[in-house]
Amino acid sequence: MRKYSGVVSRSVMASRRTVAAGLVAVVAAAGAIAMGDAGTADAARNFYTPPSKYDATPGSVIRSQHSDLLLQIPGVKGQWPGTATRMMYTSTLQNGKPTAVTGTVVEPTARWTGKGERPTVVVGPGTVGQGDQCAGSKMMNFPLTVDVTKPSIGVNYTAPEMYLMLLNGVRVVITDYVGMGTPGVHTYVNRLESGHAMLDAARAGLKVAKASKDAPVAFSGYSQGGGAAASAAELAATYASDLNVKATYAGAPPADLSKVITKIDGTFIAGGIGYAINGLDARYPALDAILKKETNAQGKRALHDTATQCIGDSGLAFGFQRTNQWTRTGESLASVIKRYPEVQKMIDDQRIGSLKPNAPVLLSTGVNDDVIPTGQVVTLYKDWHKQGADVKLTRDYTPPIFPGLVVNHAVPMLTKLLPATSFLLTEFNR
């Protein structure tokens, strides 16, 4: 088993003060609201609409444009913490067809002082919603936006992880995932499409940065992002063997949706169940008739509304609701699923852990996580360990704090941030 300690890298040690200053700036700025004008909105819509024809090769760059980061002055080159480029790239749907996905590449101003060529970390964002307005690449210059036409509030909270990497001279690529910003339904927690989006973001990001094809790559994410990172880790050997994968950090990954759906039910982010069902419905035609049969008017409204909401919108609209309020029989959605083997098969298709990662993986879980069950993370660890994978599991022991408010899910995201960064930097330097 590989070993690592708290914050091993000298570059991480040297940057602690800068990190703190950067995070303070991010948090302070997040208290304000950004509202784009009509011209900005039109430009964004045009960028996120794929051309009628594009290179179907996974990882191809379809288009790109400059994107300002938080607190940067437009038009000034070489600003801290790096130069961002919004990109559209080719990925693959679960049926093998090509699709256009968007994301962001950030080239750091800080030098990479570690071993070899500058490495790249691909970040999978946590749950931000299912509406196109929630795409992280639309909020790189400000982490909070309001769309008064819906209305909707979008939040991009990838900044702490991104800035830590940039401060250490690591290139960062962030995917928006399939159907987030681009046409179609965002296939939330779809195992294949999440993993493909991460792996193809790495390929496209290296091209945008004009880096070598075999430059070191790692994957990182928490919650939904942890699932995407974990999926990328186990798909890398078969789907993207051309990538030089060095490591993966997967925090609180939803590796088994059958367990996660039950846990989330009745919490502040119960609307996330709507995201998952909508994503499944978009890929499995047989599900539609079952949903029409089993859901009542409230359930149909929940599925319809969550499809265009950000996570804050869903929390306000459906927070603390139980899915037995959404069904005709008064059963929970989890119970309804058990009555339909074909739906259970759809859920099982998303199970992570059947393939062996080709590089070291660090998993993390909060033992009292109130939305992502710790048991299914432990099972993922065991599944990979049995296959001989180089995998380590770390736990957060924060005691229960207002269960259902997602506090015990959010706290471990922060407590494991530095250890996760240290792990990735250590693997880059081996």
C-alpha cells in the first residue's frame, strides 16, 4: 500500500498562506450576486450550442474561448491564479454515440516545481443541479449567478480545490458533464457518461494547453464529482488507455444508487433524486411508461421542475420532502423500484466497482454522512481491493450535526481537501 502524510509536498507547504488568502477572497465574493446582460447571455447560448458537424473522436476540441476567473481584470494577461479557457469537446454517450460536452481549462501562473512535465488534474464538480444555467463553466468569473427569468440561483463551489492545485502549478480541467449547458438532459450520476466526460476532458484539456499526450493526469471530485472521478479511474484502462493516469481522489462517491436514493430521501437535497430519475429516463426509454404509471401529480411536477433547477432551487422547492409523497401508492421511490426488475437493472448499471483502476486511488467517506451512505463507499473500497487495485480509504468522524441538512456531507469535503491535494501531488512526484 502506498503511504502519504498530511501535506507532504513542499509546494503545498509553501502555499498555505496564499491558499488562505485566495479562499477568503472566494468566500467574500460569493456573498454577492452576478447577473449577466443580454449580450453575455446570447454569447453563452451560442457557445453551448454544438455545430451540426464536429470531430466524433473522443477528446477532440470542438471550440474554445477565453474565460475570465474570479477577481481578474478583463484583457490583462498573466493574472493570478491562471489563464482560463472555456472549451467544448467530444465525449461518448453510454450507447457509444458521440456528444458535445463543455468545460474549462485553467493554466496556472505558478510554476510546476515537481517531477517532470506540468501535471493536470481533472475535477468533477459536486452536485450543482440539472439545469443548463448551473454549468460551472458559466460561473468561472463569479461563483454565484441569478437567472431572474426562471428564477434560479446557481453556485459553483469548485474554487477551493481548483485554487489549491493552481497554487501548486498544477493545470486544472473542470468538466460540466454530459447535458449540462449543452442540449439534452444532464445525465446525473450516469456511470459511463460521467467517467467518459472526465476522461475526454483530460484529453481535450491537454490539447488546449498544448501539452504532450503523455503528460501526467489525475482525477478528483467529491459527491457527484467523487462518483465521476471513481468512474474515470476504473474506465481509464479500457476507454482511455492513451492517458498517463497517475492517481484519483474520490470523496463520498455515490457508488451504489440503490443505497444513495434511500439515504437522500427526506433530506434538504431530496430533489437530487429527481436529477437521478430524469437522467435515467433520458437513457432508458422503458422507464417513461413506468414513471407515468407510478407517480402522482406532485411526483410528476417534481421530476419536471428538477430537470431545469440548480441545487439551491431544488432545496427550496422540494427540500425535506419524501418520495412517498410523489407516488400513487404512497410507497417510496426506492420501494417502487424494487417492484420493477428492469428499473433495478437501470440502477445497477450505474454501480461503480466492477472494474480495476489502473492507478492509485484515495477514497474518503464521512462515517456520519447524512446523504451519501458510508457503507457503500466501504463496499467500493472492498470491491477494488479484491481486484488488486492500489486503493486507500480514509474516514471523517465528525459527529452528527442536524441530520438531513447535509452538514455531515459538506464538512468532510473540507476536512479532506488538504489530504487529498497532498495525495495527488505525492503521486505526481513518484
